[in-house]
Amino acid sequence: MATSSVLPAFNAFPDYLVEKATPQEILAFSVPPEGQERAGELLDRQNAGVLTPIEAIGLERMREFDRLVSLLKAKALARMQKQ
């Protein structure tokens, strides 16, 4: 039951952000190089089988953030196409 109550908020948040920033600003967003580097390090550690539980949580949070950014960019692109 808790999952279904979270989904509307999860879906509403990207819509809110798309309304507050221009589609171009959203599409131009990228993770800073140090964040990309850290993600690469964690993926390497995961592939090597030496990822700690704390690192696994961090990597999963990075994946969730990446999914959110992807959703935002898709909504921004759709908004641009409607204009």
C-alpha cells in the first residue's frame, strides 16, 4: 500500500520541476565530473565484487537519481515538442 501512495508524488515532482525550469535548462543538466567519477569507481568495485554494503546503497541512490533525471529530461523534451 505504501508504494502506491509514493508513486503519485514521485510522478508529480518531475512535473513540478519541468514547470519551474525551462526545458533547455533541464536538458542541459549533467552530473558534475566528480559525481560521474565516483559512480564509475563504484561500478568498478561492484564488477570486481568488492563493493561494501554502504557503497551499494550509495550506488543504488545514484541509480535512482539517474532515473529521476532521465524522467525529467524526457518530460522537458516532450514539453519542448509541444511548444
